[in-house]
Amino acid sequence: MALRFYGKGNPTDQCPAVFWDPAAEHLYFQGDTVTAVELPTETGMAGRRSPVEAVVSLPPRMAAIILEAARECVGTHDEIVADAVDRRSAAHWDAATERFYFRGNAVTAPAILSEVAAHSPMLPGESVVALPPHAAVIVMEVVREFLASHPDVVQRPVEEVPAVRSETGTARRLPAR
């Protein structure tokens, strides 16, 4: 397994962190575990959750890193269908708490957790969640909306990201890379 490490939100060896696995085509987010009770209602994530799902939160300073990883994931597909997932069930920016929230499958595989920990140690109260490729479009949408209203947050250059937004929520055809 070879996870691509995109960065962490802290210059020390602590999380949160973002990874992409080109073989499994999943985005991995390491961050503080958020319980249903702690979730802001506006996220739309507090509803019924599968026993294998978890929600993690990442700070806004991670926006450019998150966008880079999602773009890489999206860029590997000629077409991604994002209407299979409710937009807010995969990713959400909450202005009140100033956090990004990501809902996905909780990662328990020792090989993945070991590779994550090699870049960013797992601290108490943290989890890693995996999001499938179609969720990368939603992640990009959420981060791009955030960056449009918070241009001062970007901490490193990010190439121009093609628009993937759809007002109807239907399938989107993305340019091949």
C-alpha cells in the first residue's frame, strides 16, 4: 500500500492529515472524532449512521491540502457521478464551529492506520475516515465554496481547479487529465 500524503494542519508531528490511495481510490482524512451529539445540526450528518461510519473534523487552515487531494482523486476519472451521495452527508463546512466535517467509513485496517501514523501520529480521540471517489467531487465543492469566501486561508498555491458544481445535483462530466 502506498498512501500519498498531502499534508497536515500543523507543522509539528500531529494531525489532522490528508491522504489519497491511488490503488483503492479513496481519500483518507485523519482528524478529531466527532460524535453525533457534538455535530452541528446544519451539517446534516447527525442522522442515522452505519456502525462502520465515523465523522472527523479538520480546521480551515487545511483547505488547500484537502482541495489538492480531492482534485487528484477526481482527476483520475473521466467521469464521476456525485449524485449518489447527499452533498452534506460526505463533507460540510460549518462557519459557527469553523471546522470542516467529513463523514465516511471508519478505517480500522492496521496497514492503513500504520501508514497514516508514519506521517502523523494518531492521538487519543482521533479517527481516520475513508471517502470513495464520487465523494471527492463533493469535497471539492465544499472546499471551493469555503475558499471563495475565505481567500486569506490558503497557505500554499493550488492549481486552478475546474468547476465541478452542478445546480441540479446530477452527474457531472469532468475533463480528462
